[in-house]
Amino acid sequence: MAVSRAMALRGGTAAGPARRRYIPALPTLWPGMLSPLAADRPPPFPFGAPRMVPFYFARNAVFHAVRLLGLAGREVLVPAYHHGVEISALAAAGAIPVFVRVDGRMRLDLEDLEARRGPRAGAIYVIHYAGFPQPMDEIRTLARRAGLPVIEDCALSLLSAEGTRPLGSTGDLSIFCFYKALPVPNGGALVVNAPGIAAELPEPEAAPLASTLSHAAGALLANAAFRLGETGVALRAAARGVVRAARGTSGRLRPVSTGTSTFDPGAVGLGMSGLSAAIARRLDARAIVDARRRNYFLLLGRLRDLAPPPFTEVPAGAAPLFYPLPCDDKAAVRSRLAARGIETVDFWRTGHPLCPPEAFPEVAALRRRVLELPVHQDLQPEDMAYLAACVREALE
């Protein structure tokens, strides 16, 4: 009954999708978050960590982690299932990636990791996928036995925990990305947890103001499209057209994009903007986690019978970043959902050229089949009902 009423409010029925509306892939920036009257909240981990360095990109933190650990010329055991830009950052800093099997449920194969550890191994690199934790106790035990530090990549897992222990709090060094989970124009972080790493931490440069304002304006326009329906969508499209035209006449207006897969050594020293820090201080972390867990559960209940995801349970503490939908034709499903106003992400279609895809068939299947569906904190239960109905239609 609740689903039927929600869908009726959207102009549809429980039997099929409601009318077309805009569902953004990422959380949007609400105008009230910029108000000088908005109250700051207690910062969740990693904000406020004693040895945290805020960067423009998470990839900058990867580069500096290699430098802090002295891994130039050493091997780093890294998952075969990766974005690609973190591998570029590792290599640019002088590390040698050695790829480790990840299974079809996005679990790092610890036996394969142990088998691939050679005499030149310098560190273990762990990726937590989509907000779901890898088994850090087992990994830390293995690392201690081998005498290796752990770099914990939480770029996809901000605000997630393994039970009550925040992800990123047990690695010797941890990497975070903020703009994937929060409506900030830029931001990532390097967190140093191990007391034995006594090296002086890098001091980032100021974030470029034009880029910060450009990304913030884009997030505000996405919010208008989300809240105002067709009027907001038209406003957003018109504003983006004006910006494209302006960039075409002035190369100086091109922002430092946060949505690329390319590692730029020239940007490795850029820091996070003050605006990102201010927005982050005003967000309710507990409410964000609760909303993401609820939205994931809602999609899971409606889609598990048709396309079960790699994660069929949401363990205590996990804050899902997205719903990993398996589908045989990602391009077709994306197109059908876009026609309904739903933004999706072709999640990690390709890896880094150094990693041979034929050596890791399960990873190749994940790259070919996983489509990222939004479950972020802007979305309400009626949005999830609409999204699930559209997905079922697209798949069936």
C-alpha cells in the first residue's frame, strides 16, 4: 500500500514506472548547505583525524602514501579490480603494482595475495568496494606476519564501518574520496594511522577557486533538476549550455575535473577547498548512513529476484555508496534508464593497462556487467520505488 501511494503521487502505478523524473547519480548540493546560519556538526571519521591531509583528489593521497612509505622500486600487492587511476598514482610515485585476484562477489582473495607476495613486496593495498568492508582483521594478521604496511583505500567507502570500527581506521595509511559520497566540489584525504610513520606530512596547495565554484554550481543545478522536475532539468540544461560556450572561447575557464580516470602529476599537490570543508561540517553523517542503508535495502527487496547484486546483505556499519546491478548489456540498460531520467554509472568498465584482463576472468565479468545505481541520501523511498520499477522494465 505504501509503495502504491508513493507511486501514485509520482503519477504512476504499482504495476509499472511512474512518469519520467530526474534521479541524479550523485548527491546534490542543497542551497541551505551554503547558508552562513547552518550549524556545524561533530565531524565523523576521517574528518578531524590527528594526521589527516586533505587533497583535491584521492589519487593525490595515493601518490603521497607511496612517498611516505618509501615504496619506490618496491612491489605493492593491489587488487585486480580497481579504477585505474590509483594504479597510475602508485606507478607515478615509483611503486610496482602486483595484481591480486578478486572474486565475483568483490572479495579480495587472501590466499592469492599470499602466493603473489615476493621478496620485493613493500605494502598491501586494500580496496573496500561500494561501502562494503574487506576482512581487515585477517588482512592485518597477514600483513603483520609478512612485516608489510597496509594502505586502506576507502575512496568508495566514506562513513562506512566494519561493525563499529570505521573503515580506514586500521590501515597504516588510508585513502578517502569525499565528492563521491558528499555534495562537495572536490576533496579527498590521506590519513596516517601508524605511529611509526614519522615522516613530515605534505602541505597541499590551495584548490583553484574557479574549479571549486564551477563544481559547486553544477551540484546546485543538479539539485534544482532533482527538486523542480522538468523546469529544473531545463534550467540545468540551459546553464550547462552557457558554460560550454564560455569554455569554448576561454581555455582558462576549464575546471580541474574530478570525474576523470587520468592521473595528472601537475595536480598532485592540490588541496581540498575551504568550501568543501565547510559543507562537510554541516552534514549529518548518521542520517546519511541511515538513508543509504535504507535505500539499498529497498532496491535489494525489489531487484534481488531478477538481478542479485554481489552484496546480498548489508552488514552492520556498512554505508552503501551505490547498488551494483549485474546486467548483460550495460549500455542498453543505461540508455533505457536515462530515457526515464535516471543517471547511472558504468562502473569500472576498464582497468589499468598494466593489469592483464585475461588473467582475472571474474574481474573481467564484473567490469563487463556491473552498473552503478544511485542510493544516495537525497533519494526517498518513493524515488527508490520509481527507480526499481524502471530497472525491472529495462531488464525485462
